[in-house]
Amino acid sequence: VGKIYTYPKTDKYLLKLASLVLSFYLPAIAPVNYCQTETKTCKNTELLVLVNRLDSTESAIPFDYAKFDFCPVDTEKKPPSENLGQVLFGDRYHVTNYKFTYKKDEVCKKLCEKTYTKGNDESEGLLTDLKRIIEQNYQQHWVVDNMPVAWCTDGGEGKDYCTTSFPVGCYIDKNGQTQGRCDPGVATNQEQYYILNHVDFKIEYKTNSDGTGRIVAVKIKPFSHSQSVEDCTGGAALSLTFGAEGTITVPYTYSVKWEENNKVEWASRWDYLLDSNTQVNVQWYSILNSIVIVLFLSGMVAMILLRTLHRDIARYNQLDPEDPQEEFGWKLVHGDVFRPPRKGMMLSVLIGSGAQVFFMISVTIAIACLGFLYPGNRGFLLSAGVVMYVCLGSPAGYTAARIYKSFGGERWKTNVLLTAHFVPAIVFSIFFVLNLVLWGEGSSSAVPFGTLVGVLALWICISVPLTFVGAFFGFRQPAIQYPTRTNQIPRHIPPQSFYSKEIPGILMGGVLPVGSVFIQLYFIFTSIWAHQIYYMFWFLFVVFIILVITCAETTILLCYFHLCSEDYHWWWRSFLSSGSSALYFFLYAVYFYAERLQMEGAASLFIFFGYTLIMAIYFFLLTGFVGFISCYFFVNKIYSVVKTD
């Protein structure tokens, strides 16, 4: 046995122990042995090439490969079934007619030929669709032996830069500029479209002791060549512009070269792809810097807060309880600090939903760190998140019930129904509208009706009953007893300074949490919208811990200052102060869209910000829950250690 995958060199030393712990294979991604002739122990003599969706950094609308006029896919062989996460991401796999026999080289083998005729509406329509995706720099994703096919180019300093996608073709604008790394080898000042219709495959394999082999790398070089070239080398690039003859013939060809490579272990075959990530070192040093800053800030906040509280508690306990005028600071509001808030029903529902999101993210990241999620398949992570969210309805119901009962609430049926339906209904409504847009655009990301019904069934048949079960046990528990009694008449709150008022105080609370993790947000957005592999789950785990600590400490500090200013309305403020991080999360998404992406079109704009809104809602619930729970235990603790009447 060996590792599922390994981390880049910058991570290996930090994760050496973890890599040893995770030394096992998982089903469906075990190594496959190939041989030249079929035997009893080796049945695999051919490699299949799978194609996935077409996507682009200039559009949020992915498309199915079979939607366009490429070579027909193999309909007789069934592709692997997509999981829920893959369906939501728009992955659609097809088996192509590329056939590779183990250790058999091929030179300029024709796969198929497409002809387009000027004046034929159907033919011109197909050609227009090809030009459109070429102009928008759509990329192809191919998979061989359960591993992405890599397009490698010179990255400088003797290193190759490899990506898991390559363009459909090359577009040259009127200024002679091409997009991305695509180079058709043609110099022109006219607008032209060139199709990359030839692919050179280099398949590297490691020979086993029994003579079989395992694939350790599949690299390609796409080219554009005209039909007059026999060996697929040299010649003119194939333009998709009609000439005098009025027809365009596009031959799709490929060459295969097998190369033995016994230096790379099968368990380490991902390294050349992961090492090509030029941002790894940036993230490495940036996250270390963030950890140092957050730890230093945490130490300072803890030291100031603990020293101040220790002095306050000692002074309060030495005061004469019969002389109330000597009281000052946060002790003055001990008779109002546990007064139930307004709109307590909604607050308890949001806290319960936040608990569900918190545990869902915690469990999903833990699963990822333990190596159960395949790095090349983004759908696995999303599937795990959806399943965990559905199965963790009980913590939501229990938490909401306990909080609501402590407020003296009696409408427990309404509380349970809102906890089970309020947030999921909002998210599903947004998702359904986005799905309608994707349906209208003919995108592969449009979730089929059957999948929508399946998601609804998961929600109604699993999540809702579990929420009711959690609420049942929550309401059966005795009401939480607070350390001080609540006065019958609310205390007057003195005028507050500008920074102690509600809106400024809430907005200040969200700056530090997002500031401590915004670098990781860049990589998450890049993975989602720039279609990069995200594999650094241990980094994500560390960042998640940083986020939780920062939210907790920031909220506690703000809560303490508000209590010292005799403002006892901390229930909603503790949730919103930390939850306001979602506002800055959304603002960062706006910046990322404007500065890092080149998306065009109203549909892409709507899809990007629609999905970002869903992420911001869950980020709001997560950070709000952490802030509220931290402040809740803090307030209970400090008022339980002072003498009151």
C-alpha cells in the first residue's frame, strides 16, 4: 500500500507524520496494472480517455463536451457515474474514441473528420458555436487512468508549468493578440480562429516486478494543423475562416508515445501537477505570517482581558453590597444582562442553523484532512459537505430549542419548523433561480430535475426529521439557569459613544476574522471559479481554527466593552458582530470578480454573485454562531463569580 497522493515539497516536512498515518488506498482510486497481452492476473490492455465539461475563466457557464461538434463520444461504454457534488459543479463525463494500447506508439492517427460548408445553416451554426467557445477561452478537461491529463509548457528556470486543462482553440483578435498560453504559430493582424485538432500524448509508466505497468503521468501537447499534413508535424495552422472554396475540413488526429519512468512511484504521481502550482509558496509564507499575527493578537487580547477582568472581579467582590453607588462598569447591568432579547425566536433559529453549519464544516474538513477526499475531484468535497449538512440536523434542532427555551419561549412548534426550513428554504430558492438561468443557457451545471427532487428528498426525509429529534431532546431539558436574576423594570442605557453604537460596533467585529483568512479565500475562489485543484486541506484546517479563534476573541472583547458602557443588549450584537464577517466576505468576492476574473455577460455576473450569496449566508451563520457561543459562555462566567444582591 501507499499514499493516495502526496503534497508538494513545501508541505512535505510539515505533513510527514500525517502522510505516514494516511498510507492507505480508497475504493475506486486503487492503482490499475496494465499489460500488453491479457492474462489471468491482468485484464487491462487499453487505456480509455474520458472528457469532462468545458469551462472558462471568462464565463461562469460550463458546457457539456457533447454539446459541440467534436468527434462523437463512445456511447457503447458507460462513463463513471457522477456523484452529487460533480453534478452540482457541472461535471459530465463521456468516454471518447481515443484508444491507447499499452506500450504501442501511434503517429498521426485519425480519429474523425468534420466538414463545414458555407451557406449551410446547420453547418455554420455548429462552426459559430465552436468560434464562440474559442473566443471565450473555454478549456477542455480530459482524464486517463483516473488522473487529469496535463498540458505542460515551459515555466522558466528549467521547470515545466502543467495545468489540467487545455484550450479548444486559439483566438487572435484584430490587434494580433492571443489569449492565455495558446500559440497557433501564426502572425496576423486579422481576427482569426484556429482549432487545436491534433494532440500529442506522452504516457509515462512505471514497470512492476511482474512485468505489468502503472501509469504515472499523461501529458499532452495540442496543435493546430491543416488537412494537408500527413505526419501531423509542421504545416499551417487550421483556420476556421471560410476560404474561396467555401468549405472547411477539420481532421482530428492524435499521436501516442509511451515512455518508461521508474523514478516516480504511483503514490507520488500527483506531485508534478501540484508542484506546478505557483501560488503554493505564497500561501505557505502568508499563512505562517497570519498565524504569527493572530497568535500574537490572541495573546495580547487574552492578557488584557484576563488581567482587567481579574482586577474587576476582585474589586467587585470587596465592595459593600449595601452600597450600590460604589458599583460601576459591567456589574451595574447584572440585573438586565440576561433579559431575553427581542425577536428571540429568530435569534434561536439562526443560532441553531449556525451550529449545523459549524459541525458540518468541522466534520468535512476533518474527512478531507484524513485523506478520504480525492484531490482531483472537486465533487467529493461538495458531496461530503451536503451529506454532512443533511445528517447534522439534530445539533441545529437541539441548540435552537435550548436557546429558545432559555428565553422563556413557548411556541416550540414554530421554533422547530423555522429551524428545519428557514435557512434551507432561502438557500434552495436562490439555488433554484440560479438553476433556471443555467437551464436557459444550456449549461452542464444545470442540475437535472431528478437531482433536484433527490436533494429535496434528502432535506425533507432526513434533515427535517433529525431536526425534530434534536429539538425534542432540547425542549425536554430543563431551562438554563442564569447566575443572576433579571429585574422587572429594564435599566436605562446611557448615551453611547460612536464606536459603542450598534452599527459601528457590529461592522468593526467582522474586520479581523476576514482579515486573518482572506488569503485562503483567494485560493478557495480560485479553485471554484478559475478551476484549479484544491488539495491543501491541512492549510484549510489551520485557517478554520484561526477563524474560530479570531471570531471568539473579537466578539468577547467587544462584548466586554459594551457591558462596561452599561449596554446589556449583547444577545443579537454578539451574533451580528461576528456574523458581519459575511459582509466583508462578499465585498472580497466583488474585488475578486473585478480584479482577478475576466467574466463577461449578465448570466455569468448573476451566477457568480448568486453562488457567492449562498456562501456568504453560510459564512454569516458560521461566524455568528461562533461569536454568540463565545460571548454566551463569557457572560455566564463573569457574572457567576461576582457577588450580587
